[in-house]
Amino acid sequence: MKSKFFRMLGLLLAFTMVAAACGSDSDSESVTGSGLGDGSLGTVTVESGDDIQIRSLNAITGDVAFLGLPNQRGVEQAIADFGDINGFSVSMGTGLDDLCSADGGQAAAQTIVADESVVGVIGTSCSGAATAASPLISAAGMVMISPSNTSPSLTSDLVGNAGKDWHEGYYRTAHNDLFQGAAMAKFVHDELGMTTAAAIHDGDPYTQGLAQAFSDAFVALGGTMTGFTGINKEDTDMVPVLTEVAAGSPEALFFPIFQPAGDFIAAQAPTVAGLENVTLLAADGLQVSSFMELDQADGMYISGPDLRYGENTNQSTGVTAESFLQTYEANNGSSPEASFWAHSYDAATILLEAIKAASFVNDGELTIDRAGVREYLNGLSGYSGIIGSLTCDEFGDCGAQRITVIGNMSNDYDASNNNVVFEYAP
């Protein structure tokens, strides 16, 4: 009896040890990786076989589609080049349209936040759309990274004060227009030797913010603003406002607006008495082939991001500007029409890196911590992108802040972008 008892006890102990060992192996295999975040903003669970969901929100129809389409295509290329995250594919879904307006941004953002599977958004194209989209994206615990919003109101005044439209979870790879305004002012005052200037905006957060940044910087350098006025985006007859501007006899006229209004100002300004010899200046909203190739744009000076990327390499994918453009042209049949394609690509890869850092696999499901995504982006420092080194400050300004001024030659868009006459590297 005693012998039988001990044999049964031995079998029981052996079974217990095997079961414990199997359980330990099972646990170690069911969880892979550990993510950033504390769960305070909730989590997203991606079931086995499903895709991680992000969204592109850019201006892809209407007069400014040339701004948003290269951005959206940049996101698509980044997803393809980056590959899976912890064994899960990434989907952008159907590209959404911000219409380059507050109404468009708000409507698209409402669609996005209604889908709790979405982790983050690349967009918007236009600052005006971001002012309405950003608060909704923020409240949902998501993140939004813009490749081309430049209004200071969306981030900060660069001296520690949040802009009136800043919200947690908003980031951008584009520059802050306080830098662009300072760059153009310094070019006009110091390089061209002009002491009087006027500015025209259209009431949009981007155009008004940049015109104001230029005005403030120009006055700080000792210049005089002879006029600061606005138009409506739908205006075609610019003679009345240009006549008002001419009354101040400015040497330079800065109009950081979009097409088609920019086309009309450039064409009509030389026909107005007092502006025959005024130097015309524009910004990145018009640094697009459809404007720069117009006859009336010939000889203008245009500010925007420094596009001389050289051998800069995106650290996540190994892609350079040259290799990106080769793929872009092969996929789309032409080169990008606007300037922020590389900013869009880098914005997408840092979002994907943030998702990777804030996620883990458990029993075949991927869990993504929303707070962890923000934690990664808040701590981003020295990330190598196509546009240069990316480091996010406390208000979401992450981009390379170098600005150039180019001299436009209307017969050659690419040559004009390489015709740098002034550079500003704060």
C-alpha cells in the first residue's frame, strides 16, 4: 500500500511540474514586446488578421488639391516602405478630404473619431482645417501629425506660450511660420535693402498668421509696413485692394496666399499705378508648379521649406529624397506638385514608430496604448528623416525649421526650386 501511495504521489508531482512548465511556456509565447503608455487615454485592440488603422486627412479636391495629393501619396509610400508592426499590417483606409477649410476639417475629423480603431492621423494640409480638426482628434485620445500646417497658432509663439489653437496630441513636421516670416523679412530688409513693404492675406489662419509674422519681423528690423490688408478667397478683381496698397508706395508686396487668388494678385499688381515696379513676394502656399509656371510669377521671390535634402535618409526605411521621388514618379506618372511630400513621408514614419513603441502582442491580438503613442512623439529627439533631424518640442513643433527664398523662373519649376537666393537656419 505504501509503495503504491508513493508511486501515485510521484506521478502527481511529475504531472504538476509538467503542467507548470507548459503554462510558463504558453505565457511567454502569448505576450511579445511591451509598449509605452499608462492606459490613461485608452487602448486600441487589433485582432489577428485585422490591420492597424491610421488616416490621411489632406486637401485632395478643389483648387488646392495639388497641396494635399502629394501628402497623401507620401503617406501611402511610407506605409509600404515601413512594413508590418509586430506582425500586423497598416492601413490608411480611404484618403479623407480637409477641403482646406475649417468646415472640411471638422467634418472629416468627426468621421475619424467615430471609428475607435483609428490610432492617428497624418494631416491636415491647411492650417484652417486643422483649427477645427485638432480639438476633436485630441479629445478622442488620438494624435494628428501635419506635414504642411505652419500657422503659429497651432503650436506656440516659440517663447514658451501655447498658441490659441494648440491641443494635446497635435504635432507637425512642417516649420512654424514665425521662422518663415522672419526669413522673408530679413531677405527683403537685409538682402534687397528695402525699407517699406505691404502685406495681403485672405483671413485664413495660415495666410494671416504668416503675413503678421513677416510684418512683425520687418518692423523689428527697422522697416516700415505701409499696408496690411485682406481679401476674400473668392475674389478675382484685386484692383481695389491693390489700389489701397499702392497708396502707401511700398517697395515690396508680400502675399502668402493660395491659388487662384494668388494668380490674380500677381497678374494685376503691375497694372496698378504705383505698383509698376513693386517686388512681388509669395510663400509656400504658392510654391507649387501650377503657380510658379505662370508668366506673371516670373521673377518673383517665394519662401518655403529648404528642399535641398541631399543624402538625408529616413532612419526607419532607409529611403532618401532621390529614391522616394523615383518611386513617386513610377507610381503616379509625375513628380510632386508641391513642397511638403518629404514632410508627409517623415510624419507617417514617426507615427508608425510611435505605434510600434506603444504596442504589444498578447494571445495573437495587438494592443496599442494611445497615451504611449503621444509619449513616444513627445520624447522624439534626433530622429533622422528625409527633411533632416526631427525633435519635438512641448507644443508639437518637430520639423526642420530651415527656410529658403527662391528666385522663380516661370519656365522651369524644378530649376526654380533649386535657385536659392537666401537661406535662414535658426
